Amino acid sequence: MEPLPELYAIFQGEVATVTEYGAFIKIPGCRKQGLVHKTHMSSCRVDKPSEIVDVGDKVWVKLIGKEMKDDKLKLSLSMKVVNQGTGKDLDPNNVSLDQDERKKRTFRDYTSQKITLEAVLNTVCKKCGCKGHFAKECFVQPGGTKYSLIPEEDEEEVAAAGYERDKKTSLADDSSKKRKK
């Protein structure tokens, strides 16, 4: 087996091929090639890798990943963390590589999970008389507006049913008053 560079090693390689998603770099001392994805070519956005490098160019790269896929070793390289003039490591502690990795992770949606705070929801403030908070957390000024929690969906349905019932009884009362006159 050919000797491969260590992970996070910096070396100068030659561009073998350029594709629309990056460039393949020949690794010196072995027959393997590694991919510099277009996101790792520059700290600026790269739309066409052919505008950055050409076949045969010598570039400084850093080995940022080794992955076995389908019994093949895939090597990931980066140009943006290496000074292209001197070959000096611009990210010696791999901080920007870790940040790039975190950006790639998918965001998980937690909105479907309801949070219930029964201990607070079922309380009544002694200061203002509203549900959902304690007197020490109350911000009502004397004579000011009172705020309480918005009722849950099932409470809304009960309140709506009660409102409809009250509405029907008030209409019945109104009609009986009209008959008395």
C-alpha cells in the first residue's frame, strides 16, 4: 500500500482534472488523487472551479478528510486553509473546518413538540388575578392592562361552546322580554 499523507498534512499537489464541482489533485509520492470541492477552493464563493485552477497548476492543499466508500479511499482536500504563496497553514487548529462541518448539519425542527408547564399554567397571580404566572413575576402597574396566557386549543373549544350557549340563552331572554311588552 502506498504511503498517504497524515490527516491535516499540508503538501503541494498538481491539478489532474477540473470538474464543475471541484478539482482533483495528484498527491505527490503516490498514485492517489484527492478532491478539492469548490467550497474549499477559496474563502469566497466559487461558481466555476475552472476560473480558479487549470490542469497542471501546482497548488498547496491540506488533507482534511479520509473516507472509505465502496472499498475505495476518498480523500478530501482544502485550498482555502493554506496560503497559496507560501504553503503556510491558515487554520492550524482546524477551527474553520469544524465551523464548516457544523454548518452542513441539518437543522432539526422541534416545533411539533409541545412544551407544557403545568405548574405555572394552573396558577393564579395574587397581585392581578390572571392565570399563568406568580405574583413575583407580575408586571402589572396599578390601573394598568392585565395579561394572561392564551388558552390551549381544548380550552378554546370549551370557551367557544360556552359562548354559543350564552348567546342562545341571551337571545331567548331578549325574545321573552319583547313578548312581555
